[in-house]
Amino acid sequence: MHTIVVGRFDGFEAAERMPARLQARGHAPSSIRVFVELPRGRGMRRPACVAVAVRIDTPSRAAEAIALLESAGAASVEERVGDGS
């Protein structure tokens, strides 16, 4: 089991910098995922929400990832235990 930390951003600009910031703190690129939720309806002008997820192998590092996501402007941050799939 791993801890999964997810930060949700209101726009893409702050979220797109998160993988590099997480990697700079020692998180493996393969443990980081970016998910984009597109608005429904006509046109795809801007993402409605962008989520950045990071799989944490050492539970003590979850607090660091949470703090980093919050300091980058995440609108919300969640922590879950999961299998990482």
C-alpha cells in the first residue's frame, strides 16, 4: 500500500509546474500524474480542474508533499491510502 496525495488546482499554470517541484524534492517522475478535467459543453477553452497526484512510498513524506501542493496554490489537497494503480 502507498499513500496517494492529490492536489486540485483551479487552473493549469500552477499545476503544470508541480511535477518539476515534486521531482526536485526527490519524488520519482513515475510516481507523479497530472489529470485534467475539461468543461462540458461547447468548446474547451480552459480546464475546469487540474489534479496533480503523487504516490508516496514513505508515509512520513506525505506531509511534505501536502505542504508543497498547498504552497503552490492547490484549492484542495487530499491524502488516501491505495495501491497506486
